Amino acid sequence: MIAREPTLARLAIAEQALLEPYDLSPARLRQALGEILSHGVDDADLYFQTTRSEGWSLEEGIVKTGSFSIDQGVGVRAVSGEKTAFAYSDDLSWASLLDAAHTVRTISGQGQSRRVRTPASKVSRSRSLYPGTDPIGSLDSSAKVALLEQVERLAKAADPRIVQVMAGLAAEHDVVLVA
């Protein structure tokens, strides 16, 4: 049997990473979807994502490169009949989300008037395929450099013919929320 607890735990992580820092809430997401659907749009969704990535490389016994990046944003989609409209913002503020919602709702057909009810939020059952740990935060920078140096030592110790070792360490942490 598939339990709801992993789903609720992941939902809490997504809300903490994508909504709370920007003063967003599930109620505000419902409000944004309602803004879109109130203009005769058949369907709409919000796709939030934040991606943090880090990379280290060791060459000739020296850490030659290190990089870190953060990308985040929200995609808004509206479907009306056979038409689809998209809007995107890398600003996760309420004003930007509402602006994107107003942009995509213009896809609705002219002259249509009908009532659309926004469905209540529903958490579906799932199973946990990946641990909820952040690989970037699992080791500090000095531990990551020490790990690369250890890889170099182990490689050179494995065979005396090995004179140069190039090693890399990369991690990425994605959090996604779809409403």
C-alpha cells in the first residue's frame, strides 16, 4: 500500500522552498488559478521550480574549478479549447505570479461567459523514490575538496602507472511544485 506521508513530507519541503520565502501559500495559488479560470479558460496550472547545482573539479592535485548556481521560477499555463498560453517569471513574488496569471488568461475566447469552479486541493498517494536530502548541503566545502583529494590518492595507489588524475564532483537539488 502506498502511504500519504511521503507525499505530505515532500509537499512541505516544496512549500518551504518555493512558497514561504515569497509570502505565497496554497490559498494564494488557488486564488491565482481562480483568476485564470474566471475568464473562460478550460484548464490552468502553475509549475514552480528551484534548482541549485554545484560542481568541483580536481586536476594535477589542485582544485581547478568550483561552481554554484541557483535557478528558480514559475511557469503558468492556460488551455482554452485547442489553444495554449504560457507565461514565465523568475520572480516568485505574488505580484509577478498574478501578472503571469493575467497574461495567460487572455487566451480565452471572446464573448464566452460561464461559471468555472476551482477544484479543491487534493493530495494524491505516492511512494518515495528518492531521499529528501539535499546533496549540496550534505558536506561542507572542505569535505568535498578532501573527498576529491582522497579519490586522487586512491587512484594513484591502485596502479603505479597512474601519474595524473582528474576527478569531478557534482550535485544538484531540484524542488518542484505543480498546482
